[in-house]
Amino acid sequence: KIYVQQVLTALSKENRMLARHVLDRDGCIYIAGNPNMARAVKEGIIEVLVEDLDGDVVRAQKVLKKLQKDGRFSIEAWS
């Protein structure tokens, strides 16, 4: 099986696609699915942002919180 979060982190190592989308182009991220998948994908997104933000985990988490506050990051999870 290949999981969404695995694809996310693999792509980030090859290029900055997700980071560019969110940080440079005012992009949005919406996650829908079961809670475990949503949590894993969110962690993958933070991992990608940390890599692009020089290893700053706190800054990556703040970026994601700001995106959420601005309506540009949302999780809809159900079991």
C-alpha cells in the first residue's frame, strides 16, 4: 500500500511543490477521510514544511494554524 503522507514526503524531497503551493502561492489544503489518515497526512504536511523552513517545527505548526485560521487548511475526518 502507498499512503498519501508517503507520497507527500517523497515529493517534497524531489521538489518544493507543497511548500511553494502553501507558502509562496497562497494555496489551500483540504483533507477528508478517517481520523488516522487525516492525522498522518497533517503530520506529513508539517514534515514537509519543516524541511522547507530550515527545520523549524514550531514555525511550521504556526504556518498551519494560520492557514487554518484563514480558511486555507481544513480537515474533515469521520470514522
